[in-house]
Amino acid sequence: MGKLTYKQILKAWRTHSFLKAKNPLTDTQRKKLEALSTLELAAATRNGDHTLIGREAAQTLLRQRGGRLVEADVAVPGFVKPASVDQLKKRFFGKMRQLRRISGWLVFLFFAAMIVAAGYSIESENSVLREGVEAGLFYESDIRGSERNLTDEEIAAAPEEALETFAHETSVRDVLLYKAKDTPAGKRRMLAENIGISLAGFTTLSFLVWFISTVFRGQPARILLLRKFNDKKVSKSLERVISDQLRVFGHVVTLSDKHVRRSRFAMIWNAIPTNFAHAALVVIWFPIRLVLRQFNRAKYGPVWVGSARNYRALANRLRDKWALNLEVAWARKEAFIIRTHDKWWQEVVALVMGSSDVIVTDLSNVTAGTQWELDRLHETGKLQETIFIAHKDAQARARLALNKFPNPQRRRIFFYDNLGDFEGEAQEKFRADMLREIGKSSSPEMSLVN
């Protein structure tokens, strides 16, 4: 039998109703259990939806058959194709990255300038009207009450250029401003308005360039960030590490806690239309997604894993490159954040460990959960491939945590400050280690779309 694909293994992660029993299995239930394959038994033993009785029964039969729990490990293929370190460096830090950065900054700069131009145009209206009166183009009395919309008769008599797209929305003030357009203040106002329109076009163009270069990014790496939960000081610094040091390589995946988590307004933020096409998509898709999330909270919107079904959806979602590109780019915390039920967090960590191009572990505060992750990395042989980081104030604790494993002197720890910056030459060394590990993981087997 050939090597199974991740989708074939994932199918074994089904919840069996007879293994949710609270009492010892009946003969009928045992026959159903015996009908399962070794792979299905391994997944059933690890499935948090099953009761302790059901899982123990599955594990007992698994041992009798000589099977192992690791047979149910799921490794989702990555997107990075095999390449040398130099090629990877160009891929992650080359022209496309510069294009994304420049276009992103231009969006903000053009938008800010557009707001300034629009603000000047609005603030200069009173000066335009005053000069219009001085030039005898209309009377002071015409300005009073000019906020009202034109009547049908006034619309027919008004210059066509002065009318809004919808004529009945044109106000008397708009017509007066048009009549005074050749005054010095009127010319300045028209110039500001035209500049604002041009800047709106440049903003849209820059956004499209950023959007296309970001969403259709071809080979993002998948980075798992392991850390201690609920440490406010460290989490703030880690946000900067994620955005400044890790995100350039691709999708940063981490588990949620109360300090590093997806913005509570993320779904609303993503629903704000940026253009007419997006508005139509939001109107149609956003309500549908809200309904679909009631059936599977790991497949649509922010990720929540609390069942085997959610677990399978998360694994499949890790292969959705375009959606992940967009989600990570728009995420307020710069990462793909996963929320889990307590009974599923270890399986989720194991899934992402086996599916990542590189694993980054923060040793600032090693607790029982972090220790389990380190032990898991050691058992699977991934500890020697892991890149370690820690807050500069936790150097002693970080080194002590690694001293529990063989050859600690061979493992470098990168220390960051409160701003998430590495000191001295550590920046370049960190990037070099990241590129080397990504290059190791981008084997043909892991790059195949199964």
C-alpha cells in the first residue's frame, strides 16, 4: 500500500456515535469497532468527540493489531516549491515583496492626500460664494437657504454641468458654486476637487496592485508560532515579531489567547465594501457566511475547533492559499489565529506542527502547555529543526528550558525587545535560519497538491 495522502488520513477523523457511549460497549458496538481499519482506530482514539470509554476501547483494539496512534497524524502539504536558500531569499524579500510594501504605503498616502484635497474643497466653498457675490454673479439673498434641492423648474434652467448625477439631489448651493467657478477662489476649489478625483483614482489603482500582489501570492510559507498563552507583556511584543519578522515569509499560524487574538471586529472590518464589486459580494456572501458558520465554525470566518468536523475543516482550510493570503493580509493581529476547545488544542497543535514549513517557539515563559509542545517536537524529531525566540528579559528561563533536551548548545535562541526587534546581527541570522528551515521542508513530497 502506497503512502496515504492527507485527505485520505483526514477521512478517518470521523466521529462514531457508538464511541460516544457512556457505558461499556455492547457486542453490536464492538463489532462496529472491529470493522474499523487500523488508521480509523488511531483517529478514533485521539478524537475528542468520543468518550473516555469509547477511546479506550479503540486504543485497546489498536494495540492488539500492533497499530500506533501516530498513524492518524495529518500533514497538510505546503505551498513552497523546492529551491535553494538564495532563491528563497529572492522569493520572500525580492521585487514582489517591495511591490506589496510600496503599493500598500501608496494606498495610505494617496488616500490621506485625497482627504486633504476634499477637505480644502469643502472649506473653500464659503470663500467661493463670497467672491461670487462680489463679482455680481448672484446675490447674498440667493445664498440663504441654498442647501435645499432644486425644483423641477430650476433643474430645467440650470446648466447641465452644474447638475449632480441624480439631478434631484443637486442643491441650489451647487449651482451657485458652479456659477462662481471662474473666480480666484472658485478656480482654487476646482483645482482641489480635480486633484482629489485624481488621487481617488491613484488610491484605487494602488489598492488593486496591493490586493492582486497579496491575494495571488504564489508560494507563501506556513509558519507555526508556539508560545505561552495569556502573557500580556510577551504577547504585545510578539505581535511586533509576527508583523515585522515572520509575516514576510507567509502565513503565521498560532492559537488564540486573551491577549493575542483576532480582532473582535474582524468580521465587520472584512465586510466593509471597498468598491461596487466588493459591495455586491458582501451583500450576497456575508449573510450566507454567517448562516454557514452555525454549522461549521472552522470553515467560514474566524476559526474555532471544537469537534472532529471542525478539525477536518481546519486541515482543508490550510490548503486554501488565496483565502489565507487575504485573511492574513487583512488580519489586525497579522496571523491566522485558531481558537480551540481544551480537548482539541493538542491535536490542533500536532496538525499544524506536521503541516508547517517552519516552527518558531517562544521560550519566554515555559509552562505545562509549552513543555508538552517541546516534548512533542522532541518525540517527532522536529526540535532540532525548530527556531527558538524569547523576550530579552527571559534569557535565563529560555536557556534552562532547552537544557532539558540533548545538545542544547547547538540550538540558538534569538532574543527580541519590547518592540519585537532582534539585537545586533541577530536579525540577519534569524532570517538565514528561517530560509534554511523552509528550504529543508519544501521537499517534493510536501509540495504536492494531494
